[in-house]
Amino acid sequence: MSGLVIWSDLHLGHKAICKYRTQFSTPEEHDEIIYDRLASSVGKRDSLWLLGDVAFTKDWLFKIGAIKCAKKTLILGNHDLEGKMKFTDLVGVYDSVQSLVSRRNYWFSHCPIHPDEIRGREGVIHGHVHNKSLLDKRYFNACVENTNYHPITFPAIMERLND
């Protein structure tokens, strides 16, 4: 069985991540737990969609590249090209690098888009806002903080949106 696994704002390699995610003792602990949860949630037939702000270092980017799955897509986030990271690095790891994509009648983006721009789609699956959620039920925040620090599948998102 193949599926679509989605997650956002992993912030792997962020040296000050424990300032924001205080349940982790060290950045290394954070990175290992987040990466392990991602790698163990994706099967070789699954598609993985990461909605931005994934890796702050090339080492973590290349570890993402080592995950075995059918296809990896990055929806570019505001931190994905910081530091020494270049677009060519991203293209070398992901099968597709996008900015805003419409699939399965939803918009996929890093930042939530304006409600007027939903235009006939069911809603928006996004990241960027971390532990905040929009009151509009057409939006789903796929940030690690909003998914209990586990990747989420598209059917699980649909279930939560329909509750």
C-alpha cells in the first residue's frame, strides 16, 4: 500500500531549537528523534511531502535524501536556503522542489495562503506557524508541533479536517 506522508518545519540542524522546543534536552536529541520518527513512518512505496524548513545543514539534508521512498517533494520554506544551502543541493536530494502546489483538491504550501486564494479547492495544508492553528477549518497545519511530533498521512489529515 502506498500513501502520502506529510510533515513540516522539522528544523533539523537548528542549533537553538531547544529554545523553542523545550521538551528536548539538546539539539542532537531533537534531531535524532525527529529524523527517526520521519524515517520510520515512510515506506518505500510512499510519497513524502515536506512543507518547508526541513534541514538547516547539508548533513541533515543528505540524511533526508537517504530515506527510502517512492518520491520526495519539498515545498520550499523560508529557511530552506539559509546558510550554505543552495538550490542545487535541494534538487540533488528531492525529486521535486515546489513553492505552491495543488493536489488532491488542496493547496500545499509552506505558509498558509490567504482565504481568497483557495479558489475552489477544499483547503490548504501548510506549515510555518508551528503550534498555532488558524480558526478557518479549511486549513491544516502540518508542523511537527501540531502533529504531536510525528509525520501525518493525507487520510489522517482529512479525518482531522472533517471532525
